[in-house]
Amino acid sequence: MALMTWDEALGNGVASIDDQHRELVSLMNALYDSASTGEPRDTVRLFDQLLEHTVAHFRHEESLFINTGYPEAERHRRHHELLTAKAIEYRDCAAKGDMMALRAEVLPRLATSLTMHIQKDDKDTCAFLCSMGVA
């Protein structure tokens, strides 16, 4: 069962960002499945992979901010920091082996945070990036 589903409501019009968001959704779903059927250490490995992709994605977005002079770059970067800190905290839950809490509470909260970030912060940012010729 999927925790998150990619649909056009998550698309923001910047291909590289949308592709990375699709990958993050896929990793979230793999992590969710692993929390119910996999070994805890495999779940932690998947969480580490999600964190690596998340950090790389945020760096990519932030490089676009710099290259285009995005006026809300600092605010958006702070949101990235908060999301990363939250994900690291949630990863620690996985490391403790509490797969039930991870599946029932932690990952749904993280999925909600990710979806809200994509649909609000990234939507606004991508509108600016598209106006600057980034596609």
C-alpha cells in the first residue's frame, strides 16, 4: 500500500524539481513498505537513502535560488533546514526499531510535511523560477 501518490497536483513545472519530488515520493513509499515488512536495519538504510536524496534535492533547489536571485531564498532555505531536522529526528525513531510507530505515526507525519512543502513553498518558488526561464 502506498503512503503517498504522485499526481499532477504535486507537479510544479520545473522538470528537475518534479523529477526529484517523484523520487522522494517513491522512497517514502519504499520506506513505508519496509517499516511493515522489512528488517529494521533495511528500513534504517532506506531512511538514510531518503535523507541523502532530500539533502541533494534541497541543494539543487537552493542553487536555483542563487542562480535566479529568488527573493524568498532565505525563508525557503530555513524551511529546508526544518524539514531536514524533522527527518533526522524521525530517522532516529527508525534506528530504535519501533517500526509500528514509524509506520502508524512518523512516516504519515513526514509525508504530510513533504506534501505541504511541495504544494505551498515549492509551488510559489517554482512559479518564480519558471518566470525566470527555468523549466
